[in-house]
Amino acid sequence: MKMNPVVHFEMPYADGQRMADFYTEAFGWKAQMLGPEMGSYVVVETSETDEKTKFPKEPGRINGGFFKKTKETTQYPSVVIGVEDIRKAMKKVEEAGGKVLGGQKPGEPDDIPGIGLYVSFIDTEGNKIGMLQPTGM
């Protein structure tokens, strides 16, 4: 069976500017604040990134993002797993005992422009995890 790598991490924030300033000062990360139309998500580059693919140039490194804390969202860090075919992966998650949460439309992944298809799921231990089929796969 082919292994699917972790390609992204996510963590919650209460104050986006404070969080961006902290990670820039402490670790040299670059933060890109997305607007309300993208849920006030903040994308962070933790290593040199290819402008075309939006993924790190050096194998084994990952970038991440921060989401605004709300009462409705999980308030814990999570990871995003890269998959070749998100619909097949969604089926495998369900077959293995997980629960696919879906995106904006129940049971369907979200299309993130320039990034790929994304969906979150709950594993058998109650952890919320993401899956991404990067654009071009």
C-alpha cells in the first residue's frame, strides 16, 4: 500500500496579527493573511516555497496555516495528509472506521483555488484531520 505523507499543518489562533508576529519573530516564518471570504485563514511558509506549486522546495518539509478560533471549530492543532485521489481516500477513511465531515457541501471536498481539493475527517480516536488532493495530481 502506498503511503500518503503529511503535507500541511493547521493550528487555531485567537488574534491573527499577534500570532503572525510571533511566528515571524520567533521562527522567521512568512504569514499571508487571507480575508474574510477565505474564513480569515492565515497561510504560513515555514521553508522556501515554490511559487508555482505552493509547496516547499525541499522534500520532507511542510508549510501550514492558522484558522480563527470559534465555538464551532476544533481548537487543536491538526495535520493535513496529501492524497492522489481524494474521493477514493474519503471512501477508505469511511471503510477504516473514520467519519468524513465533507466541505461546504456535505460529503463533497472543497475546491481551494490554486491549492487543490480538501476535506476533513474524524479518525477512530476522535482526532480531526485534513486530506488534500493537490492541484495537478
